[in-house]
Amino acid sequence: MDKKLFAHQTKVSVRNYEIDWQGIVHNAIYLHYFEIGRIEYLNRIGAKVDVNAINTNAKVVLARNELDYLTPARFGDTLNVYSRISSIRNSSFIFEGFLERDSTKEVIAENVAVHVWLDPQSNAPMPVPDGFRKLVQRFEGEHCQIQWPTIIV
């Protein structure tokens, strides 16, 4: 992943209870780190992220979560979590991210996560709202491929 495309970064510290019996961060914890990055990203761009908004206006679900482990993180590491939305389609959007060891700038893991916007009553896919598209476009600029809905008259 091209680091220059990532305008958002947050830090996490590896805690003792995140370590497995091999002395490295347990594989499932990396998903948690990327989720922290995604939520911080959404807060930064001004997207409303709270239980009330999610349960009443729409459901946004994770449909796919790819993770490439490149080298292990260890207790005491400070990790930089880079996050970006790289694409918005009709009813889905794609987050990309990577973890970097702060002290060495070594890439630890890479993530691609596909989210789908659902109607809260029917659970059917629904178009990503224009307001969300605009927030992402304002933040990402030309670095995000945004498909705008076609209006047929």
C-alpha cells in the first residue's frame, strides 16, 4: 500500500493481554487494531458513529475482511494504524489500512475491509447516502474512487 495515499493515522499500544503463547500479538487482535483505525477515521471526517445512528438510520455491516500478516507485533510496541476509504460503490465502501511499527516504520500487517450499507428494516442493500460520499470526497479528494448513483428521469 502506498503510504502517501493515507491522510489518516492513529496510534495503538500493544498491551500484555493481547499476546499469545508465542509471545506475539494474537492474530485476532489485528482485526481490533484496524477497527480502531476505521472508527477514528469516521470520527475525523465527521461521520456520525454512535449506536443510535447506526440502529435507526441504517446498518453498516462488514461483508469482507482481508488481512495479510507480514511480521509480528510484540508487547510494548506502539503501532501506527493508517486508514482510508479507497472506493465507494452503490451500496458498499472499501476501507484499506496498514499497521506500522512506530519505532522502525516496518509494516506489520495490511487490511482490506468491505462494508455494506443496509436498510434497517429489510436488511437489503441500500445506496450509500450522498452525505457520506461527500464527507469522504472532502477528506480523500482524488484518492478515492466514488461511484455516484445515476438518476433516471
